[in-house]
Amino acid sequence: MENKQEEEKMKSVSNLALDLKGEAEIKDSFTFEELKPKPQPSPPSVWHVPKSVISDDMKMTQRQREVKLIPNQSYEEDELVSAEMDKESDLYLATISGDLDQVKTILNIDPEGDILSWLSPIQNTFLHVAAKHRNLDIVKFIASTKPSLVLAKNFNGDTVLHLAAKGGDEPIVRALVRDLSHNHTEKRNLLIAENDMGNTALHQALFNDQISIASFLIQQEPELSYHLNKHGESAIYLAVKAGLVECVSSILAQCTDESRLNLLFQNKSPFQAAIERDEIVVLEAIIKAEPKLIQMSDSEERNPLHFAAYLGNLEATQYLLQKCKRNATRRDKRGELPIHLAALEGHVDVIHTLLLYPPEAEELLDNSGQNILHIAARSGKYNVFRFILKNPNLNSLINMKNKSGDTPLHIATRNDHAKIVSTLTWDQRVDIKAVNNNEMTALDVAYEKRIDNPSFAKRLTWAALKSASVPQNSDSYRNVNVNLDVYKERVSTLLVVATLVATVAFAAGFTMPGGYISSETGTDLGKATLWKDTVFHVFVLCDTIAMYTSLVVVTALIWAQLGDTTLVIYALELAAPLLGVALIMMSIAFTAGVTIVVTKLRWLQITMLAMSTSFIALLLLLLLPLCAPLTSRSRILRYLSYYPFCLLVLVSSTKPSTAPNH
């Protein structure tokens, strides 16, 4: 009877201990006197619960917490679960530390091997853990105890062979492939197993520059050479990318199927990887092993010479030309030759090398009938452009038309390359009157792109054509739709600015620096105090010019408010330069006025003049695109505006260091 009471009391204590788990502090004993129902007879005054019972529960592993605890669960069942988890923890620690004897001892307690079904949070098995920590003996023992673990995959789809190849553990790799694969099918399945990224163990070895492991895997399974991962990367591509010449040779030696080998070069081409990394030795090894590969094209129909020209690798270009000159005249899917790609990227030295071989440059056209000068004009590569213009043997390219009838001048204009347009218009060999198939001159093309809110680069391009007296086909211009709303916004903006300038200039005329003569009588009364000073004369003249030019601008823009398109355009062409003059004159008038009143402080006068000169020069630079000299057809004005124009082109071609946040 007493034993039964003792057993019931122990069950109560166990359940209460489970309810108390997770407390911040656990005392060595618990008193239940206050928890007893009042009517019942009182048990012994104090029940002592061993601390080990509580601490075991507090140390529950994640897997043990997943076990559903019910109020009537027995203490023995709880102890069984705890013991099972202790075995897993002990086995994990023994696997990490490489204690084979301890591993054997634990597994002998569990002869059915259920404990080996354990998985980590990322689904690694004990075999993965052993391989990760380079414990060869434990890998062999676990794999022989439970062979199914050899092909088990973790969260990333990696088998134990993937981990061993990635970590460079060659003994484990050899053991898994030779000793632990019980038959040919199982061995092949292990070798060709792919993870979630489509990588085999061979891919993993090459990613980590494990040459000997890669060579061993290729010898064991030549089929691996043809496998592509999800990025389209083959083993030979990765070997070339890593500069592993020995692996490249081994892979090519195993690739006996010519058609399948060709497929490898049609995805991510190993030639491209070799040229990108400037691995000429690897490039030579590929061609030496398989000479026919030099004529191979990728999915874009680009051969090795295309890659060399595009990347600007001169040494590779020269080597490939020596091996196969025919590649220089083979087109890709877009109809481009290697020399076109070199022109597109601005590689002058490669272009020069390719031009040493036939045919002549005028025959090297793409599918659109464009030569290398067209390509340079489109891409804006000024170095290529200058190289062609300076080469007398390439004069035939200057005015050549493509299938659309566009000359290089048309194309440079369409792509807003003001520097190239300006250079062409200064060259006497260029036919600036040439028209394309749409009967449009280069200026017509500029107007076509200029109508709807032109950018600074477009404006400079248009100015270069206007100043060179490039003719305009009026019919093409009339057919262009004018966005009148854009012009109305410009008219309104300029009208406000001109009105403000006129107001300031008018006020300055009656608030002369130095004041007026008021103490004398006679003819000098009311005159400006400094009327004899030369600087004062500058102030008056500049203020007067600013006043009346701004009034002319206001009047012209009022006429533009009538809404006639032609009137709006002419009014803007008149108002923009005049407003620029008014702003400059107002700035000079301000400088002159301040200079007069600080004459006695020499240092202040010099400082103020230096600052004013700098800012007026900057203002002039910003206003130049709006002023007449840039677009004037006068030869003298064109020469005068050449260097300011070049400076503006330089400014317009400079990219900001940081992009704005949107």
C-alpha cells in the first residue's frame, strides 16, 4: 500500500516538474504544502524532488520538444526519449571529433541503425558531418553501416561526395567512389548526382580549384564532362575559367563524342572564358588538343575571334588570326564581324591588326550595310573615329551609306554624339549635304530629335550642324509634329525671367552707386556723385543694355503668346540669346557697381573682381548653347566658338559620380 502511494506521489512530482520547465531559476527542492487541497489530509510536510529530474527536462533537444507531452505521460517514457537524444548528441560529438571507437560503441547500442536517420536543421546526415570534418574512418564506417546515406542529399541538394569535392578531401572522394560504391550503377549515380544548382561533384571540385580531385572524377566517369549546370557551365568552361591547363587537357582527352563536345562550346564558350582571363596558354592547349574547335561558334554564332575582338585582347587576336584567318569574315547572328565588335568597344589596336588581313575595310559590312565608321559613329567611340579619319586608306568609308542611306554623319547625329558630329563637319572630305533614303540631311535628323524637349547633347549636336551650314530639307521638317505645349512652357519661363531682369535693371538705374549730388546748386545738382569714374560708365552701359534687351525679350515673347507655331519658334530663337546677353550685362553691372564703392580697400576690390570674373565666366559657359555664335554660319564666329564648344562637349560627356535616388 505504501509503495502504491509512493508511486502516485512520484507521478505528481514528475508532472509538476514538467510544468515548471523554463523558469529562470530552479530551486533544489519544492514544497507542495501550499498546493494541497484543504479538505484532504496533509501529506508529509516537505517533498524533495531531485534536481537531476528538472535539469534533464531543461536540457531537452529540439527533437525531444517535438514529442507531444500529455499529462499522464510516464516518467519512464520521458527518460527513454531523453536517453535517445543523448545518444544522438554523443554520436554527433564523436563524429565531429573523429572518435571512431565511440561511434562504434554508440551504434552497437542501436544495432538497427535508426539513430543514423538523424538530420540536422539543413538536412545533413551523420555521413555529411563526418565528411565535412574530414574524418575518413568514420565516413567509411557509417557508409558501410548504412549505404543508403551515400546518395542522401541535404537542404542544398549536396551529397556527401559534393561536400568532399568542395572541401578538397581527396581520400574521402576516392573512398566514396572506389570502396563504398557497391556496384557500377550506384557508383555512376553518385558521380552524376546534381545539387539544386545543377552542379555535380566535378563542378564543385573545379569551382574550388581542386585539380587532382577533378582529374580523378573525370577518369572515373567521362560522362561528367558533358554535364551542364543551371547556368549553362560545363566542366571544361570552369576549368578554363580557373586556368587549370591540366584539367582542360584531361577533359578534352575524355570527350570523344565530337557532336556532344560541340554542344559544350555552344553554351558558355570556354574560348570566351580563356580570353576574358587572358589565359593564352589555356587557349593554345584547347586548340592543340582539338584544332577543329577554333572554328566552333556559340549559340550567338560567335567564333573565338569575335570574343577576342570584343574584349580587346590583342595577343589572342593575333594568335587566332594565325591559326584561322577565315574567322575574320564570319558573321554572328546579328551579322557582325569581329572587326565590328572591336569598333563597338573602341579597341583601336585590334582594328588595326584585323585590317592587315584581307578583304578591304569597305567590304567589311554587317547585315545593315554598316562599316566600322558607322559602328564608331553609333557607339560614340571617338578614338576609333579619329583612327579611321587619319588613315588615308580608309577614305572610302567616310561618306559610305548603309542600307537606309545613312552616312556616318547621319548616325552620329541620331545618337547625339556632338563631338563626332563636330569633327565630321570640320573635315573637308565629308559630304554635309548627303541625304538618306527618306531625303533627310543630318540637320533634318537633328530637328527630328530636337522637337520634343531636346537634351543638352542634342542641342550641341544641332548647334554643330547649324554652324557648319548643313542644309535642311524643309519638307522633312514640316512633316514633324510640333509639341506646342512644350514651347508654351518655355515661353512662360523665359517671360518670367526677362520680366525680373527688366525690373532689377530699371531699379538699378535710379539707385546709382555713390548716390547723387544734393549739396550744390546749379547744373551739377542731382547728378550722380561718381559720374566721371570709368567704372561707373561701365555700370551705366551694362545696366542699360540689360534693361532694353530684357524688354525686347518680353515683347517678343508676348508675340509668341498668339499661338502661331512659326511665330513661337522664331520668338524663342530671338529671346534665348538676348536673355543670355541681358543676364551677362546685369552681372557685369553688378560687378562694376560694387567695385566703385570698395575702391579704397584694395584687397577687397581684387578679391571681389576675381570672384566676379570666375562666376561670370561660368555663367557665360552655361549660356553659350543659347547664344548665336554656336549656331552662326559666319566662319569667323565659328572659329571663335570652336574651343568653347569643345569645352561644352566635354562637360556634356562627363557622367555624374553618383546617380540620383528615386
